[in-house]
Amino acid sequence: MTNFWIMNDIFAVVRFLRLIILFRYEIWNYNHINAYLSSYKKQDILRDKITQTGCVGIKLAQWLSQRVDLFGPNTIDTFSYFQDTVPTYISDARLKSLPYEAEDIDIISIERIPIGSGSVSQVHRCGTNMHEDTVIKLFHPKIENDLKTNIPLFKIIFGWAHFFFPKLRILNIDVLLEAILMQVDYPQEVVNQIEMIKIMQSLEFVKIPNVFYHNTKMIVQGECVGYTPAEIRKQYPEYSIDLYEKSMIAYFWMACNG
């Protein structure tokens, strides 16, 4: 058992050193990171580095992009990229291996190219025997490896960081890691989604798709087309205030309904 913990510590130290080397320029320029990222080339380089760290790094960037109280505009722009642009994975063999019959729904076909991608999952349109447009939500192929290696590693790294730099606790990184683990629990996500439908049905402007089938690896549900907040701010800025007002109404309504 002692050897096991020693090996884990050595592994964590090696991975930690690799991250230090990967982000050495950003760490060196940390005190004036916003000025450092004034170059679009440097922003792209940092985004490539973040992508290499997998779902934890991407989720961290999305998380930090909301902290306008801590970072300058160039840094926020760099991180905000991952709110709308996340790597997608195409695997014909993986799509063919999915169960095409599940209880009351038959999956006739699945489109190869995903229509949306997040840090944990991606969504494909699919043809079914249902009478409405349907999509299937799947984990990224690399997510299991990320969960097994990166989350324990980042827990150790953030533990060290909090010890040496207590002010970093303001970022609530522990909550971020918990959020990632929640997002890979598809059965619980479906339970929450069904509960949300019950709570939000009185608010006509809130659209939540119906779930037709799910297991621990996928969710089949109705397609709900819309815009991300970033797309609304960019393409329809006149509706931004309306979006924020409706978001606040929805949050208060959820709170009032437990």
C-alpha cells in the first residue's frame, strides 16, 4: 500500500512538472497576463495548450471566463473561446456500436458530424421512430481517461496551490471538479431534467426537451434549437437585456419551487 501511494505521488509530480513546462510562459507572465495576451497569436497558443489538458482544462477555462472581477479583457476573451468552441470527436466505429433499439424507441440513424459539443459531451442528430426531431447525447471518447487521470491529478495540484497560495480559494476550483463529476452522471441529469420540466412548464419562454431514453452512456431526447448567450450578445445585442431578465426570472422561479 505504501508503494502504491509513493507511485501515485511520483506520477502526480511528473504530470505537474509537465503542466509547468507546458504553461511556463503564461506562468512567468502571470502578474501581467492581460498585457501578455494582447497578441492574438499568444491567445491561440494558450487555447491550444488548454485543449491538450482535456475536459478539466477546458472546463476550468470556461469557469474562469466568467471571472471578470479577476481578469482583464484579453484574458477573458482567451478563456471565453471555450464557451462556444470545444473539440469534437468523430468515430464511425463508436456510433455503429451503440444500441439501435432501446425500449420504446428505435434509433434508425445517427449523423456523423455532431451539431454541438461541450467539455464533457457532444450531441448528434439522429433519426428515430418518434414524431419529433431527436438528438443523442454522448460522452467524448476521452472522457473516461480524463476522469481517471486528470481529475485526481488536478485535485492534488489545486491542493498544493491552495496551500502555497491561499488566495486561489476565491476561484472555487473544488466546486468545478465536483461539477464535472456531476455532468458525467447521465441518469441523475435526466432526473434533474424531468424535474425542471415540471417546475418550468409555467414559464413559456423556457424550453426543455423531453427525454425518450437514457442509460449511463447516452441520452436520447428531443432537439431544442436555440442560441448560446455569447451568440445572442454578438448577433442580437438588443435582446441581451431581455435574456438577462428572463434568466433572473427563471432562477428565482427555480428557487421558489425548491
